[in-house]
Amino acid sequence: MSITVNGIDELKKLAGSDLGTSEWIEVTQERINTFADATGDHQWIHVDPEKAAAGPFGTPIAHGYLTLSLFIPLFTELLDVQGVTTKVNYGLNKVRFPAPVKVGSRIRLAGRLAEVEDVAGGVQITVDGTIEIENGTKPAAVLQSLSRFYA
């Protein structure tokens, strides 16, 4: 369930808040292959199911950066900021990939709005995110994302 705020003042009031969790999405072989095509990273551990079956994970795994790229669509399920002119991905402070995402796994995002800081013309938010693997013992990714919203 998305939290909707209208404008920067409402966004500031959410600082320190838990944003909840997104819906689960499946990481399919098709999604992995499409990402490989887009990035040119066709390493066998991602795109060769036969060879990957004999590899360390017993199946293909998603690229770490594919998992990271899914942060944005998952995050938009958690927080909808309206009443701003521009939304910009500003970067990352930290990213770790504690566990691989095996093909066919489902992942979701758990997020917390750690901080809202004033910047020229708007605010910068810091989101602590954990991309969880359904029935996993470790997360797929733990990250701190920065975004800017301009009035």
C-alpha cells in the first residue's frame, strides 16, 4: 500500500518513518535475459540455465545490478510524492548483495525514510532499503538510496 504525500512539507513529516513493504515480484529467466541484453553482461551464471545448473547456485541467478535496478519500481509502490515538479535519482551511499536471487525467486522491498534534507530548490531523501527474497534467510540487497524532489 503506497503512502501518498502532496508536496515537500508533507514529505518532511515522514522523516524517520517505516514505509512498509512492496508487493512480491518474480525474477524470471526472461527478465534476466533482457537485462543481460540491455547491459551486455551475458555471463553464463545468469543466462545459461544448463551450465548454471552445474554451477555454485544450481540454477541461474539475477545480476546484482538487475536486483538493484528493481529498487525504483518497488519503491514507487511504497511512496508516491505528488505536488513536485521533478523527481531525480541522486545516487547511493551503500549497496551490498548478501544473497543471490535465483531464477524464479520472488523479491520485495522493505523501506524506511531515514532522512529528509533541504537542498537548493527542494529536498533530498535518504531511504534505507532491503530487497528481501521470499523464504530467504538473507536479503538480496541492502542499500541506502538518495533521491531529490524539487518544488
